[in-house]
Amino acid sequence: MFELKKWDPARELSNVQREMDELFRRVFGTLPTGIFRLGREFKGEWYPAVECYMRDGKFVVHADLPGVDPKDVDVSIAGNLLTVKGERKAEWEKKKEGYMFHEAAYGSFERTITLPEGVKTDEVHATYRNGVLELTMPAKVEALPKKVKIEIASGEEKVEKKTA
């Protein structure tokens, strides 16, 4: 007997991406994984992963910058926009002889994050450890996430019928 499976559009897109990656590998040789990364690598751009959260009354930003010299990183704040930019320089030869795979991206990067209201941007503290840039800045109580209670209405609402 055949098993029926629910159609999952995300899985289908993943399959299409995998097939496109394989096509590009066969035509052009070894290329970075992910067809959407393909254009960025040729331009010499990449985008580090960033996460933001609140911890002990402070707004915290982590940016994964493996292989980036902290001297090549610039952090700036304009209004409520925090910008981290820099460059990861390639240390391999242009010929790429002997490579089996080349998936790492090199070049310049820039990430801009909108800061929540109440963050004290004049008291930013930055540390760089094990390839992770951590920015912390005090946040007022207004910047902390607030819980909103959701009232659940019953599904059986009475409807009055008028009879003539």
C-alpha cells in the first residue's frame, strides 16, 4: 500500500535548492552550498549570524565573526541603528589548488540592527572572544519585553433569532 504524505512546500523548495546546487556543481565545479549564497560570494560579501536578546537588564547583541580580526571590525550607532561592519580576509591562494570543497565566504560584511526604545546607546560595551563579538548596553524597563494576556472566547456564541 502507498502511504499518503501531507504536502510541505518548504520541503519542496529545499529539494529544488538542492537540485540547483547540484546542477551548478556539475557545470561550474565546486561552489558554495546554497544557491542564494552563490551571488554574494562572487561579490565578496557575506553576512554573519547575529542574535539579540535581553539579559540582566541589558540589551545584548552577538555577532558570529569567525576568522575576522577584531581590528577589521567597525561598530557604530546612529540614532537607534547599530551597525557592525568589517571584512574577513582570505588567506588561501587565488588558484585554489588542492581544494576539495570551498564553502567559506570571505570579503566585506555589514549588518544593521534597529535597537529597541530605552537602550542607552552611550554606554555600549564591546568584547571579542572566540570569534564572537558581544555588544552589551543597559536598557530601561520600557525596552524589556512585555507579556500580553490573551483572552480565549468560547466557540459557542448564542445567536438570537427573531421570528415574525
